[in-house]
Amino acid sequence: MSDATHADVLRTELAYYERIKPELLQHNAGQFALIKGEELIGTFTKREEAYEAGVKRFGNVPMLIRQVLLAEPVQQIPALTHGLLNARP
């Protein structure tokens, strides 16, 4: 990657998603948005379709695929929550 790190690119793509989210919710709620940089590549009914379209267009590079939802679901990882990842027998 050139001067931008993957984290910088992800921040850019997430910020862009947040800016266009109201419009996406009106027209594409529940679908998966494919974003590269500050460009909406398209919306898809399945995550796999978005991934395939991204790889076909850009190759196997980082890109943002996000389901268009009003509220983001909370991901829970029980092993992390209970401190089991660092547990020793």
C-alpha cells in the first residue's frame, strides 16, 4: 500500500458509508453495500455477491462490504468477554 495504511483506507470507507447511509436506508435497506475509497460500487442482496463483484473489479484487495441497517448489530465473542482467550490450563 502506498502512503495510506489499510486502517486509513478503512476509516475513509467507513466515514463515506456513514455519509451516504441515510440515502442507502431509503433505497437499499437490508442489502450489502460495496464501497471502495469514497465510491459506492453497488448494492447487492447477498454479501457473497458484493465480494465477488469487488474481486472481479479490483482483485483481492481490501474493500468495505457493509449491510445497510438502521442500527449496527452488536457482535459478542464469549471467549473474549470472559477472558478465555488468555486463559491457561
